[in-house]
Amino acid sequence: MEGNVFKRKIYKRMLQWKKESNGKTALLIKGARRVGKSTIAELFARQEYETYIIIDFSIADKAVKELFSQISDLNFFFLRLQSLTGVSLHERKSVIVFDEVQLCPLARQAIKHLVKDHRYDYIETGSLLSIKKNVKDIVIPSEETRVAMYPLDYEEFLWATGKTPAYELIQYAYQNYKALGDDVNRSMMRDFRLYMLVGGMPQAVNAYLESNDFSTVDAVKRNILELYMDDFRKIDPSGRASRLFLSIPSELSRNTMRYKVGSVIENATASRLAGLLMDMADSMTVNFAYHANDPSTGFSLHADYNHFKMFLSDTGLFITLAFMDKDYTENELYRKLLLDKVGADLGYVYENVVAQMLKSAGNELFYYTFSEEDSQAAKHGTTRNYEIDFLLSRKNKVCPIEVKSSGYKSHKSLDKFQKKFSARVLQRYLLSTKDMRKEEDILCLPVYMAAFL
């Protein structure tokens, strides 16, 4: 494990699996590449077991891979595995980690028999997209507990940067509906903008801590993005997936009500590219927010999967991708965020980070758009479009969320939504850069509190 090993929330979930499963299932950690799956698996193995074996299938010897073609005699299998790795295994006190398990389908198929044997615990790591693509001619194990791993969330980022008390203050203020005060909020927003710039990819965070230099951090993020692009080219040599991925910042910056596939790929539609878009979702490098045709609980029952917005799963990567074709010094998002010069024109950046925070907190993403006649221009027969950036389902009701990159003086979409669906609304939220306050029945929160919603 190179560099800093950061405290991650998924560790607690892994402890829960170990206790509750007691060897009855393997743990599959799925996530985008470079989010820290291998690191957390190794840390967990080292700290929670007497001995462990890690098989990294990206570099494993041929002799190790061939073991999985013959597992009818598990006694012989384990004897050979211990001999090849030089590690002694102890019943119910050892774990075997299958790192990058998608590269050895036979090993994943073997999980069913290994779990049934019950001698040891098993942890698998891999990209969900690659795992799904490498299952031909094998039996998919049902004896798996699957957990998703994302980039560092804001709390984990503050842990990594030594600012745990700041998050505790934010949490206390949210839970007790207490304003922080303008000076404290400005300080908190500086920290949060730093999170937006660096992002939550462990390598990028490590580069920031070691160098305190954004050009170094940006270089790391570019390498990660190139890795993602290479992966997309493998699953789609035509380059369509890569183009869709590259166009996420520009599509969001248009401030349109959906990602327009046809503006990126000529004559393409979301329905025609459904399989490719599903592959992109499975890569966990992007987050999809789907249009809810009926803004009531059970959004997925009324979702239009051909109308969506697409976000990057990490806002630090988003900021780098937006200026991927230019040098770091020309990236105006760095400059504006560092100097606190973010105006309404950069609301899409805040929208991306809110999508990231809501998704990491376990929410599926939905949004809602509607049109109404403009009263000021009614005589011309014109209509005005409104958009609710995100919808959450809570207590059999809905919570509409509007995201702004500046203040909270205007919230016409929230007001129109309330008028149209008042019986369905539990709480309205407006997320901005300003301190907490209550405006009528709208709870205005600083954007760094999004994870609590």
C-alpha cells in the first residue's frame, strides 16, 4: 500500500459483514477504478485476521490462476495455494482476497464452493463493469454480499486533511438548526471548495497532502481520467462511450434540462444507446440522475430512463475533465473556486458535487422538470420551464432540492413546485454557499450539508 492509507467508512460495513456473515458469504467490493478498493481490502485483511493471502489477478502467476481450474479437491487446492504464496491459513481465522477478480472468472465462479467449504473468509474487489463483462460460461455466485465503494466523501476528506472537528461542528449545526455565522461559514466554504478542487480519489488526496500543489494534483487526476478513457475504449472501440464521458461538463454547463445524446453523437438517441449507457453506469465513474415523470414516492416506478443528467462520480475529476484539452494553468474553475469568484454561471459545478454527495450517502438520483404559463407574458402564450435539481423520498413524501452556486434570494422552481404539489412535500431545501437559515418553509443550507439530507 503506497502513500497514506485513509480512514474510510466502508471499513465499518466490512466489520458488520464479517460478524453477521460468519463466512456464509464472500464480500464483493465494487467501485470505479482507483477509489481505494484494493487498499481497504488489504488493510482489513491485515488488521482483522491472523493471516491472509492477497491474489492480485492483474499480476498473479500463471500457476496461481491455474489453481482455479481444479477445485474439486479443496484440501489439495489449499495446500498448493499456501505453498505458492508461502502463507499458512488457519480455519476461520484467515481471509483470502481476490483482487481485480474480474480478470479471473474461474476464481469468481469458485466462490460458491469456497464459501460452502466455510474454512476461510473471502473478499473480492473489482470494477462492476468488468465483472459483468467477464461472466461468459461461468456460474455467477449467489453467495456474495455486495457493497459499493465511492471516492472519499466530504467527511472522509476532512479526516484525511486533519479537520475532523470542522465536520463535527457542521453536523451539530445541522442537527440543531443553528446558523454557524457568516465568518465561520466562509471558512467552511473554503474547506469545501478545496474538496471540490482536489476531489475524493485517494491518489489525488495523497498528492495534495504531500505536495500542497494543485498542478501535481491535477496531473494525478488526468492520469485517472486517461485510465477511465482507456477502459471505455475497451468496451466500446467506436469511441462513443469516451465521447459521452468527455462531454459531461459541457452538457451540464449548457444548463439544459437533460443530457442531449444527439448533440454529442450525431443521430444518436438515449434509447439506441441504452446498453452503452448502462455500461457507463456500471463503471461507477459517472452518476445518472433520471427524470421523475411523477414526483411522488417510488420515483423509479415513474422514471424516464431516456431523459437523464449525467455527472462525474468525483467532482475533482469533473473540474479537471472540463479543461482536459488545456494546461492546468488555464483551468478557470481552479481560479474561481480558489478566489471565491463562483457566480451563477458555475452552478453546474455545485450540482455535480451535490449529486456526488447524495449518491455516496446511499440515494438514487432523480430530478423533475415542468412548464407553466408565464403570467407576465400570458398574452403572448409563452410558457416558462422550471427544474427541481434533485428529489428525495422521505416518510412517504418528497423533498425537492434546488442547488445554487451563490445566494438564496430566488427560488422560483421550489415555489412553483410547492404550489403544484403541496400535499406531497415534506420539506423543501435550497443548497447554496450561504449560511443556514429558514425562509418560510424552505430550509436554506450551505452546500456542504448535502450529505445529511
